[in-house]
Amino acid sequence: MTSTPGQTLAAFAATLTFQDIPEAVIRRAENLFVDWVGSALAGKGARAVVAIERFCAAMGPAPGTAHGAAEILISRRTTSPYMAAMINGASSHFIEQDDVHNGSVFHPAAVVFPAVLAVAQATGRSGRDLLTAAVAGYEVGIRVGEFLGRSHYRIFHTTGTAGTVAAAAAVGNLLQLTPEQMLHAFGSAGTQASGLWEFLRDAADSKQLHTAKAAADGLLSAYLAAEGFTGARQILEGAQGMAAGMSKDADPARLTDRLGTRWALAETSFKFHASCRHTHPAADALLAVMRAHDLRHDGIARVITRVHQGAIDVLGAVAVPQTVHQGKFSMGTVLGLIAVKGVAGVREFEQDYLHHDVAAFRDKVEMVLDDEVDRTYPARWIGKVTVHTIDGRVLDGRVDEPKGDPGNTLSREEIEQKATRLAVFASAATEADMSAFYTWAWKLADHPHIGRLFPGVPA
């Protein structure tokens, strides 16, 4: 019998070994892991993350018990793998600087690493095991996101939906599920997959719940499959599966696209600005224009950002941001910070997202659908801006690869600087803590067992 695309993808995830993965992809996975830790630490103290952590503390095992070996990065306490995955998943996605895969519009790290770290710590697995599982999760989640297509992303937060299957694939690989068991894990993950964009209109906390549940429910699905629990065998492409209910343009061929030869993890981008990725191309293009023409924010009368429809669908929900987090989904606010402060980082958002100069600039920004930008999205995220100056000039700017994309990537030194900045911002770790972590993390593949990343409870 011919295998379905879902079966082929499940078999790939179940049988992937460290030796199958090119060295360059392993090195990239290490980079993404270090980058993720910075984002996970940056969620410390965030109200939504604290709420989820308190829930898990009430529901989960007592710290230090036999079932409490998995680390909560923001508190350095331990709990069960399920609860640790939930808390670290919530924390990872708060600061808006976790990684993104352009073609699937999916943030893999926020759902894959919380799950595999928790299980690796609880089961005593090696660094190679963790990296292999992470690659499996990335490869599966990215392909599921691409399969579900652009229509899916208009309504559904792909990181919550495809992310649940990605986490199941990653943990399933760690648990050494058979291909048949992995298919059942996909079935249980897919039937739980969720996440709707409506939360943006209310500045609600749901985005943290999306990644928390995707990481934890993917883990749950893999553990259940190991116990013989069955799930739908065609949850992805079946007549009443994910694509049927969540997409109008699903393409099953994307599920198995060059499996084992095209390493989608290597296509993943780092986020340089602390905002929604849809704002980054325009932010980089505006910055380039201002530097090239020595412009100040008060010399600009109007900015037209030429964007893809996905940016309008997501960012158009926010007119005047009511919270810091909502400000990260406001094109005008992001460009206002770029123009006024020269950077849209965590501290700038926290202190200045409602600054009068930033707010005044926000009202000068307009998003316009651009045919070229829309046609090439999501494979490429082109940034185009037209800047009208007070003195009557019209200046065009363009960026084909925003900072952080594979062709314009971050070095390991830049990744360290970013992660340290995030950790220190949230008072989750000191510079010395992070320096010790980097020494350990850059040799991740050599460690026979994954223990605590940050021993002890911070002040």
C-alpha cells in the first residue's frame, strides 16, 4: 500500500538519527537553542506567564519530587516535563524575539525546545538526543505550516496549530516511538491543535496560552502514543482533519517536500527587532533610508510601507496599542521606535511605545498591499517603504533579506549579545550566568546527559 503524506512524515520523525543530520544543520540547531533560551528567560515576570506558572504550580508535582526533574527557566525550579514545557513555552513567546520560519510563518523554537528540554532532562537523554529531536520537530512543524497554507494563517496562529504537531514529533523522537506510534501522536496532537488571532483585537493574553499548550499538548500526545493511545491516522490531510477544518489552500505535497535532503531548520530566521516579524522588513527598509539620507524622525512627513496581505491581516487589527505587547503588532509603533530611537528593542518598547514622538510618527505610517511583496511571500519577506520628507523629497527603500534571515543571519557573538540582553532585561540571569551557559551550550552535542541549565534559584 502507498503511504499517505502523514505516514511518510511520521516515519521520518520517528527514525531520524543524529548521524542523518548534516553538521551544518546541527550547528544551526545549537544556534537556535541558545537564541531560544534568551527568549525563554525574557518572559520572567510577565503577567500572563506568571499566571500560567502559578496554575502549573497548583496542578503539578512539588519541586524536587521524583517527577519534578524538568527545569522552569524563569524561576530555576523544577517540575514535571508537562508543566515545564507549558511554562517555558509560554515564556518563550512573550518578548517577540523567538525565531521564525518565513515559508510556514511559524515560530518553531517556542514550542519545540520547551518540550524536548523538559523530556531530555527528565529522562537523562544526551545533547545529541536533544538536538536530533529538535531537528525532527522543526522539520515536521515547518512542513505542516507550509501544508496548511496562507489561508490558514489569516485566522489561525500557526505556532499554536502546527506547533502542537511539531512538539509531538520532537518528543516522539526522544521517546523512540515507532513510525506507527508517531502517526498516532500526530493524530492526538492535531485534534488538540488550536490558536486564533482574535486575541490581538483585545490585547488579550492568548498568545502565551497558544505556545504553552502547543508544547505541552505535543508532549502529552507523544507520551500517550507510547502507552498505546491511538489517534486519527490522517489528522493532517483527512476528510475531517486539520486541513479540512483550517485551510482553503492546503497542499499535501508540502508535507513530504524533500524529506532528508531539504533541511527546513536551516531556513529559520532569528528575530532582530523585539516585535512581530511582519514589521521587520519595513523597519529595516526605513532604517536604511534614514541612514542613507541622514534623516531625522521630525524630517519625515509620511511613510508608506508596501507589504504582503499577511501583514495587513495581522497588524491591521491594531490601531492604537493599549499594551506593550500590542504595540509590537503595530506597524506604526515599530517604525516610530525605529525612527525616533533608532532601535525597536525590549527596553524601547517597555519605556517608549507610547512616547509622544513615537505616537506622532505612528500616525504617519500607512500599510499598502504590494503585488511583488505579496506574490513572493511567504518564501521571501521583502521590505519596501516610500518616505515622504517635510522638504518634499520622495525616497524609496528596499530590503530583500531582513536582518536575521539565513542570508543576513546573526553570528554566534550576536546571538550571545541578544540572549544576554534579554536575560538581563528580565532579571532572569546575570551576564556571568549567561557566559557560563554559552560555554556549555556551544558543546551541546558532546554532553552525555542534559541536566540543569541554570542551577539554583535566582534572587
